[in-house]
Amino acid sequence: MDQKKQRFDRQTEHLLKIQRDLSIALSSTGNLSEVLDLVLVALFQTGSVDAGCIYFFGDTLEDIALESSKGFSPAFIATARRDLFEKEIFSHISSGNSFYSSFDKMKSPLGLHGKTEGMKSFGIIPFLYEKKILGTLSIASRSEEKIPPRHRLVFETIAARLAGIIYKVRSEDSLKRRNRTLENLNSKITIEEQRYRSIVEDLTDIISRFRPDGTITFINNAYSSYFQGNKQDFIGKSHFLAILDDDKEKAIRHLNSLGKHKPFGNIELRVILPDGKIRWVDWTDRAIFTDNSVIAEYQSVGRDITDKKELQEKLEFLGMHDALTGLYNRAYFDEQIKRLSSSRFLPVGVVVCDLNGLKIVNDALGHQKGDLLLSSASTVLKQCFRDTDIVARIGGDEFAVILPCTGEKSLLHSIDRIRKMIKDIRDNNPDIPLSLAIGYAVRIKSNVTLESSFSEADDRMYHEKEIQRDFTRGLVLTTLMHELSKIDEYRATHMLRVRDLSLSIGRALSLNEHELEKLQLASRYHDIGMIGVDIKLINKADPLTVEDHENIKRHPEIGSRIAEAHPFLRDISDVILKHHEWWNGKGYPKELAGDDIPLLARIITVADAFDSMTNNQYYRTALSREEAFAVIQSQAGLQFDPAMVEVLFSIA
């Protein structure tokens, strides 16, 4: 729908421009043949006319003269004229109405025995002046579609304008001398000129006339409305008052460039409105001359293009910048590497940064939280470097900076600022696990390419990332647990108790150290997927619906994806995924059974159930140990591995 509207708006704007340009052209010529040719050319420009001709009428119907034509052959015109003005059609247009039809709907086909030279539809618009037909404008199209209503309005407006000109040329010899000075012409304004002015008044375009010194002599309603005043507020004032000071000299140069060799031109200028707002206007200026070829006035037709300019500026910005962070993008960064490769920028510093933990934050906390992490990192980088430095986001979690004319000492000072600012953010915002791995290099000699310095900085960054790995793991996991505790305080302490009980079962089973380490991690974070479940379900006091249960049952899969995204937890992602499988195969999400369920998952399943039963929850009070044992015993071989139940009873 938006595309159709945009196409309709463009077509309407095109028609208005044709009408506006034709009106201006008709005002500047007194040669009737030239006027008729201009009209036909304008009709062709609308795109809905493929042929046209203009007839003048005498005192009788038989006295019809062809004055101008384009697109029809002489043979066609000679044969078709009789049919074009048959009694029915002439009666219709005599009442002042236009006539539109298709050739195949005529009682007798037009042309040479029905040959219409490829034309499918036609229209006849009368030149009506004071209830008298002076002639007709006949048009034809190769399209079978009806001529659009807005095109018809343009044709009929042009015909009305032309009727006045024909009348004046016929009735007043003085009108043949239209190149007289504007003062003489204005003293002989006719009713048709007043009609033309009324059309100008109704146009939405901003129209004004002013003398070479800028004094305004005429404005239309749209002008006074746009500049928020009454007509008397502007007449006699300078045209240049509304133009922004920075653009005034440009506007004057533009007007001075107009003359007989170039009577009109376009320019885009900024104007300032009374409320202080600055807007962009596209002006079409035309010089109007006296008989002595001296510029008497300028006529300006303006259109507000602020939205277009803002969109253009936005597109230009997005062409060079990352939409999320506002930093330069990779394409612009690569261009700057080429530009700054010149030796005159030596020494050149290069910094490469990688945002740690972005993937797991996106997976666990959502892309909104990940975007916040990216925005925080970009804010730090923008504040720690100069305006002349090129700070860019060159990948999903990668940033890079080029510092022209910067040595190692200044570069390291900037990196220290980054680290201090990041620490301050973490201290004040524990919900943001902000951490950057940073590498740098300095290009000192011209025989070393900037690309190689970038590679050196990249290598250092990856080295630092490896050093920070354990810190990053802990930072991200701490953030995840902090987020989980905010939405489900019970869950955080529950997972600690399940960890301790699971380890006791594991030791009783004589698991080796590697398996115990995996069990410790898996049990500690087995419910981490609850972070992706709607908090309303987690804290719901009423009985859960079937749909509620299905949503909560998603948490093992969510937790598994989170673990898979984190190198520290990747080995236990399968255990987290399967810790709600049942021994009899009726669990979820895979419906595994028996020994197909990993041993560590079977341990966590029984420890998880026992802890849940023996602790108060928002929807029920805790069971005693004996009651919990009885429930678990009843589910041995169904929900729980009987061997795990036996071990639990021996240690709990």
C-alpha cells in the first residue's frame, strides 16, 4: 500500500509540475502558435496522451479549423474530423462538459474504415469562454484504460487557461503585444488572468513574485500559510528575509545567473519560520522580462522538501555508520585505512577490541540486553578517543579504532581510559557484564602497511581474550545468576542446594574427578533456562494451565542453548537438556528412557525433585523428609532411576 501511495504521490507531483511549468511558459509568450505547441508538448509529458490536436471554431459548426496537431497523420485527421464532432458529441461539449470514451464504443468507428492508427481511447475538451465554444482540445491514447481523473483535471485546467488566451488573441489586438512591460500588462488584466491567479492561490506550492531588489509584489495563500502570516505582512518586504543567513549569498548568486540565455532554474535553500524551525525548500525561479529584455520580476515556486532532505541525510549517515551504535561501519573503516595509509599521517595507532560474552548474553537475556551491551561498549570507545579518530564497529562484537598522528604512549593512555571506564560501569551496573579484549599496534614506518598493523593489533587482542577467558566466564555467569535471582529468588538458592546434594550422590557412586566437576557445573546451572521463561508464570500462585506447563517445560532447551553458547558450560549442555527426562520415557523434551538418559542427568533429576519437595515454594508448603521419601519411592522406576533413589535414601 505504501508503494502505491508513493507512486500516486509522485505522479500527482509530476502533473502539478507540468501544469506549473506550462502556466509559467504561457505567461511569458504572446505567440499563439507557440502557445498551442507548448500545450500539446505538455500533454505528451503527462504520459497518458499519445496524440492530440487543437481545433478552432468559427461562427458555425461547419467552420472548423485545425490549428495544431501531434501524433495523428493528416489522412486520419481529415477522415476522423466528421466523426469527432458528430451531433451527439458536439451537443455534449456545447454544454461545457468534456467527453471521454474509447473508439470501440462509438456508434460508427472513427478513422479510415475503423482504422484508428493504434489509438484505443480519446477525449475532447472544449475551450469554453463566457459560455461560448472557441474550439476543442482533442487527445487520444494507445492505452485501453480510461484517462485518470487527476489527468483529466489537468487537461481541463489547461483548456480553461488556453480558452482565455484564445479569446484575448481574437478580441484584443493589444494582447498580441504581450511582451510589453509588466506595468502595462498589469493594467489590462482580464477576467481570465484573475482566474489564473485564483488557480495559483489554490495551489499547495509556495508561490511569490518579487522585484530584482527582492521586494515581494505577490504571494499566494500557501506562501502566507507556510510562513505563518497574513499577506500584508509580506507584500513590500524582502524575499530574502525568510532565507537562512548561511544560504542568502547562494540564493543571490542563483538569481543573478538567470537571464535570457537561462530564464529559469532550481535551487534548494533553507528557510527559517517564525517559530524558529528551519525547513528545506526547493525553489523553481523564473525571470520575467520587459520588452527591452530587462528583468522586471522573478517568480518563485517552492516546495517543502524537509522530509526528503532528512531521509537523504539519514541514508547518507547509515551509509557510513552502524545503525545500533552510531559508530562508523566496516565499509567506512576500510576506506579510511586506505586514506590514512599515506606517510603524512605517521605515526598511526590501531586499536582492535572484542566484546566478550555477547553471544551468551543474547541467547540468555535476549537481544535487547545484548544491544545494551554493544551500546555501552560504543559509548566507552567514543568517550575515550578524539573526534579525529576513526572509531568503528567492524563486526557483530568487534570494534576498531584508527588514530592518525598518534604514538604508542598516547595510544596506551587511551586504552587505560577504556579499562578504567569499563570497570566503573561494571561496579555501578552489575547487570551489564561489560568486558573488552583489547589489542593495539602503532605504524611508525611507511614501509609497514596499515593492514599489517591492523593484523598485529588483532593478534594481540586474541591473546588478551585468551588470558581473560576465565574472568569473562565468571563475569557472564555471575550476571546470569543475578538476573535469575531477580525474577526467581527461590531458584538461585535451589540450584545451590541441588548442587550439594548431587555431588553427595556422585561421590557415593564413586564418580571420578572429571565427572564430579561436570556434575558440579551441571547441577549448579541446571535451571539456568528459567531465565527465558515469563516471570508471570514463575511467580503464578494459581494452578498452572496446560499451556503454562508447556511454556515452563521449555526451560531445559533454553538452558542447553545458553550452555552451548558459553565455552565454560558447553560440556554440560546435554546434561542440562535432559535433566527432566523420566526413567520410563515419559519426561521431556526428548522422551528418553532408562540408560539413554545421561547418568549425571539422572542424578540431578532425583536431587532436584527431593529439594523441591522439602522446601517451601510460592504455590505450596514443604513436605517432611519422610513424606518426600515416600513420594520419590513411589516414582522409582517411573520418574526416577531406582538406583539413584536407593543412593539418595542412603545419604539424605
